[in-house]
Amino acid sequence: MSYNQKKDIYLNYHNLGYDFQIGINKIHPSIFRNHIRVIDEILSKDKDMNISITFDDGYEGIYKYAKPLLDKTKIKRKKVFIIGDYIGKNNTWDFSFLFNYYKHLSKNQIRELYQSGWEIGSHGLSHKSFLSMNNSQVKKEVIDSKQILEDIIDAKVQSIAPPFSHINQEVYDLCVEAGYNSIYIQNSVEIQTIEDVNIYSRNNVYSIDRNLNIIKKVKSSKMENKKEKFISSFNNLTVLCSKIIK
């Protein structure tokens, strides 16, 4: 299959903040500012380039640190994918050795992001892998999370990012049936069995990434893709550890 790869680039973040978090998904705001400065420079030089910034999980740090910065830049396309059952709550779904929890966006913050031009998408209800569920459970995840978000922003929610980018043909079909027209996954995920309809590939950005890494991601560097594939290989371990802890 082929995905939407033209000159549309999707860079995906998770959390922003000043304090320490286990893992590599939380990025210091000063590093994020440097990333955005580099992206702004790229957009200034290449008018045909479209770079979208997306966030998975919907942490409160997006509202505190990303929104004030991104609303002033040349980056027009900003998306956040929300976990429906954790709006305004701590991320107790995450495998964090039972500490170091962080709060998710509140309803009012989600609404304000939407009113500021951000697209609001679903990240499921529970942040559990859709591939670990039966069809009725996946259906509940994609439909109920969509309805929760639509009630908050009073508008249609058309995008979904399956947790861990875990997707197959059945999950894809259930997302389409639920009314989503865009599905966002990680760049390193292989999904050859799925027909080529509205699937968008993203490059994850981690706390170890600096300005040069951002440039390489925008240029679709093979080395960056290999690095992401290696890091994403630990997703299955995260899913397993979360099951054991809970």
C-alpha cells in the first residue's frame, strides 16, 4: 500500500514538561521550542511543505506549553488525540512503576484548543491495544470516545490514532464504520494488508531528539525510521507490563 506521503509531514509528540518522567516521551519545553523554530525555518524556505504537529494521549502539558507557542507560528495544522475515559484525570493507564503520573486535558482545555484551530481526534477510551480486544470492545472504544469528544467540542470528530498504532483490517473497518475518515499511525508500522484509504503516517519525536533529528525526520531519513522502529518495538513490552501491574 501507499500512504499520504507527498510533502505532508506529520511529527508526533506526547508530553511536554519541566520535570522528569520515566521513558523518552516527555520533552522539555525549551527543546520543543527549538524544534518548532527549526520547523518554522523549514516552512519559510519551502512554501509547498506542509508540516503538522500532532500529540497523542492529550496531556495537560499541551495546553500549558504547546498551545501558546504553536498558535504564534507558521504551523497551521495542529492535532491532539484524546483518551476518552481519562479527560481531566491522571494517566493511571500508563506503565509508570505506579508513580510519576501526569494529568490529561480537561474538557474546557480541549474545547479551547478546538476553538483555537486545533483538530481534536480520538485515541480510544482506555489506551489499551485494539489488537488485544474483540470486535465489540473495539467498537465501543472507537464509537464512545468519538461521542465523548463530539459532545465537548460540539463538532464532528473525524480522526483517530489507535493506541500503540496497533491496527489490522478489522480495526480499520470498525474505525471507518464509526465515521472516521482519517487514521493516524506511526511511520514504522507495517500495514500492507490494509487498503489504501485515509491512513496517515507520522514520525514520533522523543526527548532524545534534537534539531538535526527533526530535519532528518522531515527529510524521511532512513536512519531515523530505523531508530523509530527500534523504539516502537518496546510498545509490546509496555502493553504486557501494564497488564501485569494492573
